[in-house]
Amino acid sequence: MSTELSTTFDPAAIETRWYTHWEESGGFRPERPDAEPFTIVNPPPNVTGSLHIGHALDNTLQDIVIRYERLRGKDALWVVGTDHAGIATQMVVERQMEERQDKRTNYSREQFVDKVWEWKAESGGKITHQLRRLGCSMDWSREQFTMDPHFTKAVLKTFVDLYNDGLIYRDKRLVNWDPKLKTAISDLEVEQQTIAGQFWHFKYPLEDGVTLDDGQDYIEVATTRPETMLADMAVAVHPSDDRYKSVIGKHVVLPITGRRVPIVADEHADPELGSGAVKITPGHDFNDFEVGKRAGIAPADMLNMFDENANVCQVADGLIPDEFLGLHRFRAEKVAGEAKGARELVIERLKQSGHLIPHIAKTKKGEEVEMDAEPRQIATPFGDRGGVVIEPWLTDQWYVDAAKLAEKPIAQVRSGEVEIVPKSWEKTFFNWMENIQPWCVSRQLWWGHQIPAWFDGDGNVYVAPSEEEAQAQAGEGVALTRDPDVLDTWFSSALWPFATLGWPDKTPLLDKHFPNSLLVSGFDILFFWDARMMMMGNYNMGEAPWPRLYLHGLVRAADGAKMSKSKGNVVDPLGLIDQYGADALRFFMAAMESQGRDIKMDEKRVEGYRNFATKLWNAARFCQSNGIGASDTVKAPQARLAANQWIIGEVQQACAEIESAMEDLRFDAAANAIYQFTWSRFCDWYLELIKPVFAEGASEDAAAETRAVAGWALDQILVMLHPFMPFITEELWHAQARTAGSERAYDLIVAKWPDPRGQVSKQATDAIDWVIDLTSNVRSARNELGIAPGAKLAAFVPEPSELAKATIERSSAAIERLARLAPVTVGEAPDGPAMQVTALGDVFIIPLEGIIDIEAEKSRLEKALAASQKEARSLEGRLSNANFVERAKPEAVEKARADHAHHSAEVERLTAALARLG
């Protein structure tokens, strides 16, 4: 029996019901032990996270792929889980403690970690419930967490193995230090913000008796961070800069500290920038660190002038005056009883000693004004979690030899063993991987995988999976202390493609589903996650974790701007689901996902795809009302009527287009193929073509055949559309009558992908295409000339093709009903005003005498044409003006382009309409 559909489509009424059914019935992982595997792993979202629009895009694309492959009979596994998100999770728990006037340091490490686990049990993983609302068909029965015991085992083994192979080591280097969180953070967790700052110029006196060629006894340097001069260790000049060649190898004596530092030649100094001389603080600047190493300064000897809070501390040579010690680097607040920050005090002392070179600025009236510094907009790194300026800080950390591990991934992409889609990302991949820096994997946190390394009293390190094994290495009686640091979360998530399948144990799941089949990822984590998975896959498993990597773009605001909370342009996907349904949002994501391009958010398009769902809903209701039920076959039914043969052929074509697009991961092309077939071919044309078959007095044989074909065609739509719109398609699938025990009596989620194999007559399908083309062109012409849609018009065909003759003879009723042409005469048209339309090349002459006022219509069209031509020319002039395109607001330029396209199209339409009038 069929389920009678309600008159309106309400997504909310069906989504929760079907998702619960799929999950409880095992539909996300049907038992297919002998089937070909297809495996993808979901980029594990932070356990603290909530669904944002980027997640919606990423997971929609993955779900389309996994549902498609499941329908094709694969043993489709979509691995799901969450990342323990070291910094983010620790911050959430500490913030909750602060609200209770409590803090982490009131507890032991073990007690605090227990509190984090309690938080996870109560509040963590909200995003996993939100992914269900999106319709993600993940294998929740095997949900993973990067701190699960089996995952911890994999992490520890990888660290120990890398250490034993010389690929993990401890080193003193600069890191991104977050003074608020008091930990090193990764590049991904650093946000560059442009803020108002200043550019100061100082005199660094040359040592006694040394001058430049022009007699000047100092070198001018400029900086945006004057406080760091307390730890300067050199001044760099370009080796070819004639101004300084005579003093290379000489020294300057720093103001305030009196430190004597060398003048070194290094190409880092740009002769065209400022004075061409650069102060070098290797302990607090990434570029300076490299210059310092090239100048022969060992990292262990580099001066570090800040403590973990970014307050000034004494350096190894003891030359920082006491008045600076304890001051914050630049914040003007009372620290250790001093109301000035280090920056303010440095500037004040340099000004007093005459070493500050003032900046001369001009007022609007042209008057010169002396200022301490030049105002500048400065790109400044901020921690995305702590929200404070990041300090490059010299510390001892654990590093992975990323350059060595990058060798195999580079070779695999070059050889095509791993395909990056779109290919345009390969250049970026190679550029980063071939210049990769050591990967800092230690973090100064309590929550995470604690590094399996122990130190004895002499600083010797023992790396082992357990304390017992470390103790065995050190020997009996040697007191050991475990490294308090934890591993970067990217280290553990790099093991995701195989640790989630049971590695390091050898499991049937690992044997079958590794390597994975595909990775879908945002381009923004290409290096932080994707590349590192390639490194670890090759290291631990001896092969790449997947043969194909698909990188999608970002979802941007409607004006193309990047979404951010500060701009107030963030779109909540759950709000869109509430308003339009998950199916509409998913289809929007797929339809707009064009390789290599970002997606512009367009709520009107989401609304349009909700209308598309409603169109399909109403088509199914039409079928029900005419006794059209579910098909009991995958193969196309036998068909004699031309319309039925035509729709079978259209199903075959749509199916082939979708399969081709999915093979190439062209989500937009696949979505467009099923959209056009469903809306235009099936709903607009086929259902219209078959209406007479169900009229009173029509042939019962024709009606029976049409019911079988229409039911089959609707089934094919539901299967092909299901990966994109799973909820409405499952609802309609079950609403159609299905015979118990028939070939198709099962849930749509585990249905069979279309395999039409129908024999169709080209003559029959050509005839239908001819009628459709004729009808479309006649309707367009009527609209252009303002002729009532229902008015019947006579038509003449002077030189009909064989197809035209046969179709006019056999399908005159259809031509009259659809195109409203009657009679249609084969022969010459009478003289007089007429319009011309075509049908696949056949020319129809349609007399207009008495139908419209020809002269009035010509006058109206000519006025409209002139107006659109004028507007198009004006807009073209504006868009060809570089000043307008470069300086106007992006939305103004976008609107001008849209208006120009509209008026250009109007010019074409109105010109054609005038031509029709002769």
C-alpha cells in the first residue's frame, strides 16, 4: 500500500524520523562483507565545536559521495569521530572553573584531566548531534575519539618509533608562544590581524673610531618592536649595499644595554627598505632567528628577554637594566609596581639619550611636525584562542623531521599515485612540502597525549611507551621525571586514516579499509592535516592513506567577503535547516561547489532548492492521484508510447551524466544533471505529455504501460537524487506502493543505483524532442510579443523535415494541447505580418494579423530596446573604467556587472522579438 502524501512538503516533519530509522536499522553500514570497500574518514571536528557553514559544506560533499557509493553496492564506510582539541578543550574547562572562582592549578594534573573527561561526558560532542541534522550517514556505531585508549596506543607507538628512527628530536628553536595560554601553538592557530602601530627609527652607535664612508658614526635602524632591542645580537646589511661594505665585520654598541654586537652581511636586509640596515633579535623573530644562525650564533646562545608571560626577564649576559625587569613587553599597566610597559620605557630612555630619530610628518596645511614615530598599519600575529599577540619565543621543544617524512608524499603526487583535485593545488603543495620546516609537536598543556619521554637528573632522555620501559632503559635506581608536555593535536589526527581502523593491531577492518578511497578536505588544512596524514601513512603503513584528495573552497558571505564573527556576516547552517530543510541546504552546497572556487552564500538559492523539493513532492502527488506506484524492477519496463520511450532515454542520459560528474568529483555538474532532469524533463514535460493517457476514454493498455514507466522513472529520480536530498527522497520512496518481497521493497538508502538498460526508438524520442523544442520556442515568442498563453494560433510549415511531417501527422493533438497551435498546415503561409519560430531546424510561420496591434507592439519593443541599449552602454563604460572596478565597493561592482548582463540579454531578446514581427 502507498502512503498518501500531505498537500504540503514539511521537511521538519520527516527529517528526525528518517535519520533515527536509518541509524537504528544499520542503514549507514549495511552488512556487505563481500562487497568492494569504499572508505572515507571525516576530518574530526573539535570535541568543543559546533556546526558552522564550513562543516556543512565539507560534510555534505562527503555524504554525497558515501551515499552514492553505497547505492552502487559498495561496502561504504564513513569513519566519524572527534578530536580532543587540546587547547580549545582545556580553555573551555578552565573558563567554567573560573566562573566558579576555581582554577586549574588548585588541582593535580590527574585531577584536572579527570575534570576534562567529566566535561566531555556531559557536554562534549555537540557537533556530532548537529551532523545528524545535516543527514550525514556516518558509521556512528564505531564513533572514534583521539583520546580513546586504542588511539593513545597508536600515538605512543608512532612517537617512540619516530624517535628511535631519528625522526623526532628535542631542539631549541623559536615557536609561536601564546603568553595567555602559556603554550606553543601551531601556525594554523595564529591569525594575522592588521592593526594600527608605529615605526620607530633609532641610532645604533658604531664602536669607537669606526664611521661610515660619509663620516656618520652610527647606523640607523627601524623597528615596529622597540622593546626587543634589549635582546639584539647583530645588525644586518645587504652584502652588496655600498653604504655599509666598509663596516661589515665591525660592531655597534647598543644604547641602554651597552651590548657590543656585530654588523653582519645577509641578504635578508633589503637596501631599498628604510635605511637598509636591520636590527637582529634572533630570540624573538623568525627571520632574525635564521639570520642569527647564518651569522654563526647557536640557538642555545641566543638571548631570550621574555618569560612565559611576555614580561621582561634578564638575559644570559646580564645587560638588561633592572628597571626593565618584570615589565610587560608593551602593555601599559602596573607590573611589579611600574606603570610603564617595556616598550614605553625603551622609547623614553632612547629619546632621553638622543638615540631616537624623530619622524617628520606634514599636516594637511603642509606644515612639518616632529613625531616620535611614523604611524603604520602593521600585520600582527594573534593567537586565535588566547586572543593576545603571539611572541616568537626561544624554547626547548620536540620536533619532527618533516622534510624527511615529506619525501614520499612529494614523490607520490608527482607520479600521480596520489591525485589532488583540483590539480591547481599541486603547485601550492609542492612549494610548501619542498620548503617544509621542522614540525614542533610539543604543547605546554595538561589535556592531551602526554609525551612518552622521561628525564634523569643529568638531562638524559629516555623515550618509551611506558614508564616501566623507560626505567628499564635508565637502569635501576635512576630517578626519572616525565616530560610534562603533551603532543600537538595534529600529531594524533595525522594517524586518523588507520588508527581509527584498529592500528597498530592488525584487524580485518584495517585490512579491508586501508588505504581509504578518498579524502575530502578544505584547502585550509592541506598542510596541517592532509599532508601530515600522507607523512604518517607512509611511515606507519608503507603507503599513502588514500589515492585521491579533493580540496574544496570556503563558503563566503554573499558579497564574497570571508565570514567572521567580528564582521557579523556568519551564517548559521542550523538556522537554514530550520527554515528550509536539510535537503535544500545540502543541494545548495553541491550545486555551488565548483572546483577551485569558493562558494558565495545565497539564501535565495537555498530557498529555490526548497522549491525544487516542493516541485518533486507535488509530482509524486500527481503520480499517486493517477495510480502510479513504485516500480518492482531496476531495469526499464517495456514501452511502446513515444513519451514513455523518451523518458526512459532521458533517465539513461541523466544517469550517465551524474556518473561521469561523480567520477570527476564535479559536484556542481552532478547536481545540475539531476536538477534539470527532475524539474524540466520529468516534472515539466513528461507529466504534461502523459496527462491525456489518463483521460476518460483513453486506452487501458496505454495507461497501464504509462503507470509502469512513470513509476519506474520516479523511482530512478529518487535514487539518483538521494545522495543530494536524502530525506525527501526516502519519504517519497516509501510513500509509493511497494509490493512486499519485490525487487525494490527496501529502504532507499540501500537501494540499487539505476541500471536502465532500456531499448528506445530514436524516432520516438526525436519526435518528443521536436514537440518540446517547438512548444518552448512558441511559448517564448508568445511571451516576447505579449500574446495570451492560451490563444490558439494557426501555423504553416513551408518545408518540413521528415521528422516534422511524421510528428505533425501523429501528434497533432499534443501540438495543439502543448504549443496551442491549430491548425498546423504543411505549406506556404499567406502574406501579412507573422512571426517565425523553429523546432529543431524546422521553420514555422505564424500569422499575427488580428492577433496583436503590430505597429503598437513594434513601437513598444523599439522603446524598450533603446532604453536597454543605452543602459548597457553606460554600464559597459563604467565597468571598463579601472578606477571604478578597483576602488568601488565590491558589491557595487558586482551589481554593475549583473545589471550589464541583464540589459545585454534584454537587447538580444528585444532585437529577436522585433525580427519576429518582420
